[in-house]
Amino acid sequence: AFVHEVEMMAGLSHKNVVRFLGFVEDFENGKAWIIMSWEPNGNVSEFLEARKCEIPERISLIQDTFEGLLYLHTRQPPIYHGDLKSVG
């Protein structure tokens, strides 16, 4: 499952999908971590709380989210996030 997720994420490229950078594996303890790009504004919840965004900016964020999801859902085969939330 982990290898499949890494391979899938490595093939993604869209302005509204967080960029995959690589992974780190701890062979001795059987653990692995996916490394993704740092987003300077943090997650959506932190961004909205810090900025007190007005309705037009919130609508723009919704549109950006929709475009990212549309990109994932129209891949072949489609990719379904399954755990979409504003903090991750």
C-alpha cells in the first residue's frame, strides 16, 4: 500500500495538489514517511483563522480545492482522496 501511494503521488503535478518530494524509510523499525512540500500559509484552517478571509476569498479557496479534486478524479485510474479535511 505504501509503495503504491508513493508511486501514485510521484506522478501528480497540479497547482492545487501539494507536491510530493520523496519518502524516508526506517528499515530497522519498519516505518516510513512521505515527504511533501511545505506550504507557507499552513493548512486551510490556519490560513482562514489568521487572515479572517472575506466571502470572495473563501469562494476562491473552494474553487481551488475543487480544481485539485477534479484533477485527481479525472486521472486514469481516478484517484480518490478519501480523507479530505482543512487541517491536512
